[in-house]
Amino acid sequence: MKKEERLTLKVYSKNPMYEWKRLFQDPFHRLEFDTTMYFLKQYLPKKGLILDAGGGPGRYTMELAKLGYDVVLLDFTPENLELARKQIKKAKVEDKVKDIVEGSIVDLSRYEDNTFDAVVCLGGPLSHVHNEKARQKAVAELRRVAKPNSPIAISVMGKFAVIMAAPKSWIHEYNNRKHASDITFRGEDYMWHGKYYCHFFERDEFENLVKGSKINIQELIGLEGLASSDSDGFNNMPKKYPKAHKNWMEFHYKLCRHPTVVDTSMHMMILGRKR
């Protein structure tokens, strides 16, 4: 197991409940979930078997199961999968979750070509894959197991949003000049959440990676969009300024495809189809 894989396994093993709660902890984090689901609902088939690759403790698996899809959950971390089993049982969607599997998005060899009616890899698992060659292999695997012309959704963490947020939230990562340079110019971070590995993407890099794997890109979306520049301000909107929040959300769904918005979002998502 590579150093970066050990680091990823360690950080997600520590507190799987954090990742389960992450998307619902406040309006800003909920924006990633809501925007993802908004676009998935437009592109997923009406029914079928979906692979949730790198699905963690199963937040999206459970949501897709509630919508009537059959789902296979695959994740690298046993602790995530243990929590997923409990949450899936609690939600009473066990009949729709066809399998819960420990595995890596870089190696989906347990599945034959053209197995799934849709493949999703959400929240940023690809950002924890080191290096570029391995990331290319992961995207190729996600494509391989999807049926021809079926939707493939992949989201990653964005580099420029992290740099913009650094003065407020991650200033310690800029104390070391070499480390700061690696993040700024290469997207490589070995101090993510303290001492773990993450690769942050630019929009062009992400787009070229997916295109290179013979996936036709239909949407490139900034999931938190322009809220990425002021998460605290966005968190105040729903209760203090509900009308403004409603208007902002309406405009968000129109603006979140703009290249500048994508490139400055905390998470960006590609929705494509297998050629």
C-alpha cells in the first residue's frame, strides 16, 4: 500500500461519523449535496443499477436508494462501510442496496465491463488518489464498468477555492514555502486536515483527465459555486435572509456552470457519458 493510500485510510478511519454528517452540518456544506443531486436527477436513467464508487459512509447511496435505484456501495475504508450498513438499515433501504464492498476506485476489476447503468464518484475520492497516472487509471476504471452511453458523475476538490480560503482557514499550510508552492502550482497537499494527502484540481486539469478517458462531458459544475468565497456569510442566509437565499439559490443553478465559478468552487463535478 502506498504512503498516500495509508494516509487516506487513516484519516477516514478516525471518525466516519464526521464524513456522514459533513454534508448536512450547515447550509454551505449542504450546498454541495443539493447541487450534486439537482444535476444527477437530470441525467440519471429512470431506473437501474448504480455504482457509488468511493461512497464513504453511504450518504449518496442512501439517497439514490430512496429514489428507487439499485445501488452498489464501494469504499476504501472499512469503518465507513460499517457505518453505512447501520445507516442503510436505519433508513430501511437494504433491499435497494445490492452490495457493500471494500475496494479502491483505482481497481474495479471485480466488476466486468459494462456492468452499471450509471457510475458516481462523489465528494472527492479522486482527490485522494496519487499520482496523475493512478488518477487516469481510476477514471478509466469508472468508465469501463459503466454501460455504453450511461452517465458518469465525478467530483473533486478545487485548488483555487482552497488558495482563496487559506488566509482565513488554512494559513498554517502557507508557513512552509515548499509546501505552499506545491499546493499553489501543483495542487499537491500533504497537510490536508493536518497531515494527510489531497490533490486539488484546476478546472482544465480535471476536464482533460476525464476527456482523456473517452467520456463525453455534458456538464462541468461548481458545486458550492460563488458561496465558496464566504461560507460563513452563506450559512447566515437561510434564517436571516430567506428571500435573498431563495433568489441566490435560483441564480446559483444558472451560474454554477460558468468556467470561472467552476474553477473557484470548493468542489467541482463533471457529468458525462461513456463513449
